[in-house]
Amino acid sequence: LITVFHAPTEEDEAASVVQRMIWFHTNHNIPWREMAILYRSNILARPFELALMQAIWERHGEWVRGIPYQVFGGTEFYERSEIKDITAFLKAILNPQDQEALLRIINTPRRGISDQALDTLTQINRTKKISLWEVLSQASSDYDLSDKALNSVRSFVRLLETAREKFSHPPYGTTLKWFLDTIDYKKAIAEEVKSDKMRAYKWENAEALVRTLTDFEGSLTDFLGTIALDSDKWAPKDSPAIENKVNLMTFHSAKGLEFTLCFLVGLEDHIMPHEKSLLTGSVEEERRLMYVAMTRAKQHLILSMARKRKRYGKDTNSNPSRFLFEIPKELLRVLPWGEIR
């Protein structure tokens, strides 16, 4: 039977999908590479990526965090520029000797440290053979910097020192929200991105990271450690690491592929069928696409949706996809979103 569940929110939907994956992996011995999360649009991947990274499961009697995954045809959550910026800030706050992180965020958002000023600072860093953080901390009128650049450097150092004190104890999510407000990162996104939709999407990503850190149980160091999953440690000894990852892809990308276990997620009207198809009268094409996606499953097929989903920065109520009502009832098994079997 095809399992169907309806979750309260997109986060609940993602958490339930990942818990079901762990259940199938543990009870049916299905490898991660034989599982796929399929969605109509790449924009739906974020909550599932976060849930996969934060998942805790038992492997050979040992509790581990994170399920390895790969995104096809899209950028993984932690590879997006806004998330790289924020995690670079967190890395620099935890360890100011992290030169790569410092260089990424020293002028993000723009704070008046020009490329020329940065060249001067890194030259001092190399000549004196001291860390970039020491160069910044010792910034004085002896440096060949304009007054504006010098004041910006000192302000940047004070910002990181204040943040380090605040991040020395939980709640980390609240502190990260304070930090993003302090540097006015939302405004920085608005200045960098022209499209209103993309601005909203990037800010939603930043807010998702705040929520993830709020829910995270562990230190800030542990949290940053989950960002770069070492896929080798999940790999079976007799197969390449890349084969042992959950697959995340769009319905279109999945054409021609098959998996033992498939999750079709975000099955809501205006997502599937896509709202554009409702305007252009191409719903039949969407119906065929849904059929193609459903037939990617070799053994187990699970369909899911959420009652609420963020759209352009706002929580929006959703209705189940009209296509779900076209599936014969005798083929469906409807379960509560929190029940896994």
C-alpha cells in the first residue's frame, strides 16, 4: 500500500520523513543510497536537508548524528552563500585564528573595509608573521589605513569580541538572532539581491539556521561539526562513499531512476500541480509528472504534505494536492504524521 501522511508544518513533515528513513534503514536494512526524497521544486529541499543533518540514529550499537545525503540539480543548504556567511561568522567567533572565516566576513555586510585596506592588513599579516586576528586586534594609526577603514576594523573586532562573550553560553539560537539583527544581515541581503522572491528565500534560509540552532542539543562546536558530514564514516567497506547517501532531487531529475524507498513530499495544491500550471492550463502535464515520480519507487512509496508552509517569508496554509484524490482509496494507507510503521 502507498502510505500517506499530513503533517502540521513543513518542519514536522521533514522530521517525520527522516524518522521513517531511519526506521526502514534499521528494520528493513535498506541502505541510504536506495532512498530518495523527491519534490516538485528545489526550494522545498531545505527542511529535509536540515532534518537529515540533525538526525540522531543508532549504528552498530553507537549513536551518531547526521544522515549523509546528496542534492541533485540544486545547491546544498550549507553551500548557499548566505549560510556560508553566517557559519563563517560562527567559526570566527569560536576561533578568531580561523583566517579563512575572517577573510570571508570581514566586510560582510559591507562595513567600509576596502579591498586595498584588506590587502594592507594581509600584507602586515605575512610580513610580521602574526595571525590576521592579531593584526586586526592591534590595528592602529601606524597602519597605512584611512580613518574610515581603521574605525571599521576596530568596530569589527569589538563586534566579534562581544559576540564571543554572548555565544559562550546557551541559548545559541537566541544569540544568533541577536547577531543577525546587530549586523542587519537582512538589509545586506536586500542590497545584494535584486529579486524580492530571492531576498525572501535567502532570509528564510537564515531564519531556518536560527531555528535549527535553537533546537540543537549540544555545544556550538558540535553544531558546526554537523555541517560538514564526513561521508566516509557511513560508507560500507565494499562500496564508494558517494553510493551511501540519501538522494534528494526534483521529480524531473528522477526520470529514469528507481529507488527501493521513495518519499514524494510537499504534495500540496499550488506546488503539485504547480501554480503556474493552474494559470496556463497545463495541469495534465503535471499529472503525468506526478505519475513518473510515483513510479520511481520499487517497493515502498510514501506521500506527504504539510498544512502550513513558508512562502516568501510568510506562513501560508496549504491544501492537499488534487492528484491525491485521484489515487484509488484501496491503494492508500493513511497514517498520523507521527506514527511510523
